[in-house]
Amino acid sequence: MQRVTTQLASMWNNISQKELAECKVLAAKAKAEYEKEKSAIPAQQLKKLARAQKKPKGVIVVEAVGEKPVRAKTAYLIFCSKHRQRVMERVHPDKNAKFSRADMQQVTTQLAAMWNKIDANERAECKKLADKELERYHRLKKEYKAPIYGPAKKASGKASGDKSSKPKKPPTAYLLFAEDLRQKLKREEPSIDFMEISKRISESWKGISLERKKEYQRKADREAAKYAGDNMPSLLSNAHPSHGIEIITPQNYHGMLDQ
């Protein structure tokens, strides 16, 4: 496999302009397909996925047992670790020189060539070290038990923006439609996964009639009006001049009339 990788890298470095242009066209086509599929996922869902990837695991409720194993090196990787520094100095005698991707490819190519010509004694030595590493890896893997995490604690105070005191915003027309269709899909297809639901909701919203969209918009308007009425005291109490909202009191009302 190392020989395959080395030969492919060499072929890429000597690729013709015609084939390079063809590869770029295929890459652009693949990227366009990716962007098309990505656009079918609602922006809100993409944000949720991004937040989920950054979500902390939470506190450890059960500590790990043993040492976490690191995958064992092969005989070839042990050989490369032994000779890499010398080959790098040969490629770049200046220790402060910055290695480019082509330089590192040259290092890899030279190491692969040296491995192909390695003498039997050194190969056996590398193989012996690799067997010891593999044995240690299997022993640690058998003894190791991963930690168990509890639910992540939510940040409080300023770090969380003190969301507990903020009223939940009313749903948009799209969210109302999405909730209706989501419940229907779950009833009809209990095994349907989350991503497929999101995809169908997005496609269905694009295909429904203008009249149905207006109907959901009217529902959203009613929800917005209810939200404004129910939360007006809270909104006024949180108002601040920097928010662009001016609170009129009996004291300044008459002053405004005199201006």
C-alpha cells in the first residue's frame, strides 16, 4: 500500500494539464452536488448539527479504568520513526527551513525506497518491536474501560445569556408546517430517521401551494400577536435605551407635549 501511495503521488506530480483540468471539472461537479444536498437541509437544522458537534460530553460520573490504548505502530512506521529525521536533514540541511508538501512527499518517497532495500536484520528488528507494540496494545485494550459521562451542565448567568428569563419566541409559518408534517410522518413511518424527516419537510414546503403557505402565515401571525400580548410586561421591564425602545412615564409625558 505504501508503494501504491508513492506511485500515485509521483503520477500526480507529473499529471498532464488536460487530465488536471478534467479532475478539476469533476471536483467542481462534486462540490455543486454537495452544496445542492446541503441547501435542502433547513438552516436551523444545520445550526443544530453544528451545536451538537460542539456540545460538551458533560462531567465524568464513572472514572476510566486502566490506560487508554493507542494503536500500535507497524514495522514500517517504526522504521520511518527511526530514519525520518536523517532523511529530513538530507532534504533540507537548514533545520529552520519550512517544509512544503512537495518536500514532505520527497521524505516519504525516500523512506519508502529505503524500506524496500532494508536488510534482513533491521527488518527483523522492526518486526520484533512491532510485535511488542501490538501485544501491549491488545493488553491495554482488554484492561481499559472508558469513562462514563453524565449530562452536560448548562452554563448559567452571563455565560448563557440568562435565557431562563426570556420568553420563547413564537414559531414561524415554516416551523408550524414542519411540526404538523413531522407528527404525520412519525405516525405513518415510525422508523423514519431525523435527517430524512428534515429533508422531506424542506421538499414539501417548497412544493405546497401559496394558499397553504398563507394559511400557516396567518397561524404564525396569531401566535406572534399572542406572544406580544402575553409577554408585553416582560418585554417592557427588560427594555433599555440601547435597545432603541423608549419607555414613556407620566413624568416625561408632559415634557414631550411641551416640546
